[in-house]
Amino acid sequence: MIRYFLTALILFTGSVSAEQTLSIIKPDAVKGNNIGDILAHYEDGGLKIVALKMVQLTPEQAGQFYEVHKERPFFEELTTFMSSSPVVVVVLDGDKAISKNRELMGATDPKKATEGTIRWKYGNSIGENAVHGSDSEATAKEEIQFFFGPHEIH
Ligand code: CMP
């Protein structure tokens, strides 16, 4: 009996992968009054909002956050845009939250995003694409720590 229970427990825990990921609702989506609808996409998609705040980044902070893109030709455009007006930063929690969130966001270029995704609905261009989402477990951890202390995540 105990053996069956343990086997079932291992099978169950092996199929569920609880993760946290960072989302940024970018200046274009905040200015467009789309915060509520974007949050609804996350909740309807099965993700839980466990931390949330509105912040205005300085160009330096935006540069620090997107450090990985420092050598890219669009870096200046990206950091200027991300610091142009407030953004909403959100920690999302759930089974396979990182890939789930990327699925809900759609492709980086809104023109290539699947119909019904957040970027398909609200993105204007590859630069002004409504939302950012972490792309791996390591990045998610770093990005969450960039904006939130441990006691701000519930
Ligand atoms: P994001 O998911 O926030 O990660 C990096 C961002 O760089 C990306 O979304 C785009 O908004 C932006 N980006 C990527 N490629 C380009 C590009 N060719 N021109 C301008 N911005 C870009």
C-alpha cells in the first residue's frame, strides 16, 4: 500500500513543475490602459499573481536590466523606451510558469505572434511589444530579484 502511495506521489510531483517568472507590462501597454486585460490573460491562463508594482525605471536601471543586449544595435532604443514612462512588474507563479507565460505573450515581434496572444493584441512593433517575460529559470530568478525582495513575494 505504502509502495503504491509513494509511486503515485513520485509520478505526481514529477509532472508538476512549480516555477516563478517575471513579467513587465511595458510603457506602451500601461499608456494604452491595458494593464487589467493583460493581468486577466495571466490569471485566465492559470498563472497566479504573487507580486506586483508600478515603477518608473531610470535609463541606467533599464540598461542594467537589459545588460545582456548591451551590444545590440537596438539597446539605446530599448532602454530609452523602457524608461520613458512607468511599467508594471509582476511575479507569476504556477506549473511551468516560464514557458506558460511565453506562450501567453506570443512572439517578440507582434506581427509574428499567434492570434489571441498578448503581443498580438497589444504590441505595436518589435520594440514596443507590450510585455516582457523571463526566458529561462536562471533569468527568471535574476529578473525577479532585480525588482522584488523576498518579503514582497506572496
Ligand atoms: P523583451 O522580451 O523585453 O526582450 C528584449 C527586447 O528587445 C524585446 O522584448 C524587444 O522589445 C526588444 N527588441 C528585440 N529586437 C529588437 C529590434 N530589432 N529592434 C528594437 N527592439 C528590439
